[in-house]
Amino acid sequence: MGRIGQPEDLARAAVFFASDDAAWVTGERLTASGGLRS
């Protein structure tokens, strides 16, 4: 993407997982590293 992740990027994912739309999502791990991996 050419940029470091911002708090708003993580917020969108958090809102999705907290919503009824994510009811069918089970056993997933979301890596929110802002593009950095160690």
C-alpha cells in the first residue's frame, strides 16, 4: 500500500468483527501490524 497503517484502518476491522456481519467468522486471527512484521 505504500504507507504505514493508521488507527482508522484497525478501527474498521474492529467494527466489522463487533458487528452482526461477522457472526459467521470463526477461528480467524487478524494480524494488525501496520505493515510491519518482526
